[in-house]
Amino acid sequence: MLKRLLAAHLLFLFSFCSFSQDPWKITADKIDLSNYYGVTVANGMIGIVSSPEPFKVKDVVLAGAYDLYGRGRVSNFLRSFNLLNMRMGIDGQDISDREISNMNQELDMRHASFTTTFDYRDKATVTYTYYALRQLPYTVLMNVSVTAKKDIAIGPASVMEAPDALRDVENYYNEIDRPHVLISLLTSSAKSPTGKLLMCASTTFLFNEPHGQEPRVIHEMWDNNMHLMKFSKKIKAGETYEFSIAGSSITSSQHADPLNEAERLTIFAKLQGRDRLMMFHNAAWDSLWKSDIIINGDAQAQQDVHSMMYHLYSFVREGSAMSPSPMGLSGLGYNGHVFWDADLWMFPALLALRPELAKSVIDYRYERLEAAKQNAFANGYKGAMYPWESAGTGVEETPVWALSGTFEHHITADVALAAWDYYCVTQDKNWLREKGWPILSETADFWSSRTERNGPGHYDINNVVAADEWAENVDNNAFTNAAAKANLQFAAEAAKILGLTPKPDWTNVANNIPILKMENGVTKEHASYHGEGIKQADVNLLAYPLKEITDPAQIKKDLEYYETRVPNQGTPAMTQAVFALLYSRLGNGEKAYRFFKDAYQPNLNPPFRVIAETKGGTNPYFATGAGGILQAMLMGFGGLDITPKGIVQVKSKLPPNWKSLELTGIGADKKNYTVK
């Protein structure tokens, strides 16, 4: 009954929109304002979330911009200045959603652009496309085109409005006049809620007319929180007029002088010009897509997998030392905090596809190692204890009512696993020595002090929140114990690679951490587990990624038991992704495909098939789920396996309806793999 209701719910959702199965473009030609979930254009530093209203964007989100306000008395992501919001009047009347028709919106994933087209009365067809420029981390671009159906006068305005949470707003308008160019700058600054950050943004118009013939720009101050700059232009029937807006947004967490820097970056974009900005942006995305997943025989799955890759690529930036939150740059979900979602679920997919992007995720943890050491000290342990929720500084940011902040200790091993896997894929010994080894050794010291030594085979890890978060304050959780064991073993292996002597206690502790079994031979989730429903994968992670369990019969036994313990509602997408991965490796392509579809299809929201955290959920975009499903594609159906010698390919089974799977540009050496 529940499954029939869910199917009906999905049919209801998608009846509002028609979808193309183009592998690169997702198109919505029926926009329902009451049932609309925006899609994000991002470059790993700045995210722009779409709106169904003409010339509006829902949110602008900046990576690393945190302050104390709102939920939980902890740091939160801040909304930034909405620097792409516009107004446009035609013949003296502002365009509104009540007077437009034939609206069409399209996400082009290949070049990370979002385009809206509509007709305004019988007067004009309007198209605008915006980009978070991949080559410029703090800069965005919007191109606008108006085709007149009769003689009209347009009055476009670039609007700068401060979000309510910001304070002490200052608005500026500058004109820089040079012999070859006139630059109009609409700029705002404001303090974050506690005054910790200074947030700044600036925009400018880009015109196609030669200098001296461009429209005259006028500045208007509306109130303390909003101002705009505008121009006017007459267009004859049948003519098309084009202009652009470029803007930059940056905070004092990224630059010591964000106000001047926002204007400098905007001037840089202005003098690069639209064509060069787009050329470099498109080239950067073309380079990213050299690492691709190509499904032959399932057009909808291909589009959906590209969407997952697009979002992960969009939410992470090379060289930034930033790590994505569960919702990436798609909004303020989970306060923008960094969880195990980044290290265990998104990182491995990024590592296989684009190691340079994955490096930023682990660099984020390295830069916060000292905070993790202080966290261990405060809790009476040695080494480094990473926080369950991390933000700007690396201190624990979990709201106090969530027990995970105090007890979900497996995060420390998840970080260590990511560090070890980065070395395995890149074989970069210099990185291992400088960054990987400090993480691995300090986290191993944590587990040596964290275990309670109750005799051989009973070095217990008691009183934890399990990876299955419905199990709170339990003893000897399967995933926590196995992850701690792996952490200790990887630290010992890293020492040998670097010519160092590993601490004998690491191996001693690893050899005595118990993995419990039930009477029926199934791996037991924790000491007091008796068959309850589970929130998400726990025991099954011992087969992948931990490789604690390698016997196919045991993997199958654990799968068949725990797949019946996951309810249809309220659980995150990653669980079914792990089931799909393991069944593919076990040679059951049909069952793997069932779980692959179940991992995300019931979680999709209109009109762009954005993934929510749970079935029927409404909080997209859930990048964690995308990371898990991409691991099912790469390490499951694709058979990729990360080993101390690098990436190898193991046996796997494709779904019966897929003709072949191609993986291109994989790993540090950019190899191609095919499964038929």
C-alpha cells in the first residue's frame, strides 16, 4: 500500500513538468510556483539558487561564510547579498509573473548555466542566463536578451538588497571614467549578525555598444537595505537587444579588505568582457567533464547521473580547502556544516573522478587538525577527535540537543579513511608525509585512548551514537569499531611507507576491537541490537568501504538481513546506494538496479529532479545522497576499487537494461574503464 501511495505521489509531482532526457539539459516548461524546488548554479565558492519568479534568484550562498545566529546557538551559513536580482520595465510597467506566458527554464549541466525564457504580453520575448563563473571563485555573470515584438522601451535595473540577518548596511555607487571605458559600480557591505564578518558585493553592467554610445546608468537609493542602478533603451519591432550584469561577492573570511576586493573583482570581470568570461568558464567545465560516467541504454539514468556529478562538481572547488555540507551550496540546510557526509559519501566519488577536487575536502580537515586535538583533550582523550559538525574553525558545532555532537565518534575514523584513500589514489608520498600522516597518526592515537581494554578481543568502544543514528549511546557499534580498526591499521601502514616506526599499540588495539555477531551469523549492529529498524547503512559499510568483511557469503547474509530493516520513509538516500553497490559486486545486477533506482527516484522534486534527503522529502539538494549513488556507479557497477597500489577494477554486474558503462578520466592518471 505504501509503495502504491509513493508511486502516486511521484506521478503527482511530475505531472506539473515535462522532462527532456537530454543527457546534459534538464528543461521545465510548466512552472508551478506552489510546487517549485530550485536548482543551483555554483562554482564551489558561490551558489545561486533558482526562482520561478522572473529576474529573481532565491538565494546566494557563499562557502565559508558562517556566523552565530538562528538555529541551535551555533555557526550558520549566511545568506549573501542577492546580487543577481533584477527588475525590468517595458513601456513603463514592471514585468511580473502575472503578465508573462510560455515560461521555460533550463539547466545546462555541461556548462553550468541556468536559462529562463518567457513572453511578456504581446510586446517582447525575454531570455536571461546566469553563471557562477568557474574560473573566478567570487564572480557571477548574467546575460539578458530582449526581442521586441513591437516598438518598446525597456528599463532594466540591477537591484542590490541585503538579507534581513545582516546589519549595519552601507550602500555605495561609483563611476570610474576612463578614455576607453565607463564603469558603474553598485556596491553594498554589511556586517554579519554578531559583527564577526564583513560581507560585500558589487555589480556592474556590461554593454555591447562602443564606449560613448552605451546607455546612461542612473543610481537610485530606495532604503537602507536596498538600492539599484538602471538604464533605459528603445528597441524597434523585430530587434534584439543584449546586455549583461557581472558581480562579485566576498567576505572578510576570504579577504582582509572585502569591500575594495568586491569592486576590484567586478571591474576585472567588466574589462574581461562577456565573451572572454564565458570562454574561460566553458573551458573550465569542459575540462571537468573529461571525467565522466556514460551509461549506454538508459537515457533517464544518464541524465540523473550527470545531474549528481554536476552538483558535486559545483559544490567543491580545487585549491579552496573547503568541504561541502550535506546540501552543498544549494541553501542553508544543516547550517552549512560539514559532517561525515563529505568524507565518507561525497569524497570517494570525487576522488575517483577528480582528485584535485577531493584534495580540497581533505585539506579542510588538515587545516582544522589542531581544533580536533583540542576537542580530544577536552573530552579526556589523546590525539585528534574531529567534531561531528564542523564549520569555519573546526570546533564542535553540533547543537547541544543533538547527542551526535558528543557521541558520534566514527567521524574521526571517516576523516582518516579519506586521508588514506587520497594517498592510495594519488600515491603522493610528499602529501602523505606533510598532511596525511599528521591526520592518520593523531586519529590513531585517539582510538588507542578511546578503547576500553577489557581483555583480549574485548577492547571495547562503548557509549557511542552509531552510524545508524537511531541507535544512541550503544556499545561496540559495528561501523564505529570497524572504522576505528581501519584507522589504526592505515596509520601503521602509512608509517611503514614513510620509513617511520608505527606505534606497536596501534596494531595491538586494532587486533582486539570486537565485531559482534548474532546467533544467526549476521553481523550485529551493536551490543544491544535485537532486530530494530535502522535509519541508514551501518553493518553493510563493513563490506564497503571498510573491507572488514570480504567473504561474499557473509556480505550477502548481512545485506539480506538489513535491507529488510530499512523503512520506506525517513531514511537518507545513501543506504540504498550501498545496497546497490554491494549487489553489483556480488553479481546481482537486477537487484542492484532496483536499489539504485530506490536510492533517489522517490526523493526527486520538481521541476528539475533535484534530490531531497528522504523519500517524499522537500529539502534539496542532498549532495550526500548524490555522492553515495555515484559510488554505486563507480565502485559498484563500474567495479572500481581503491587499493594501496591505486585504483583497480574488480568484477561487477550491470543492470540487465544497460548495454555498457564507460568511466572516463578516472583517478590521478585519468584512465578509462568499460563494463559491458
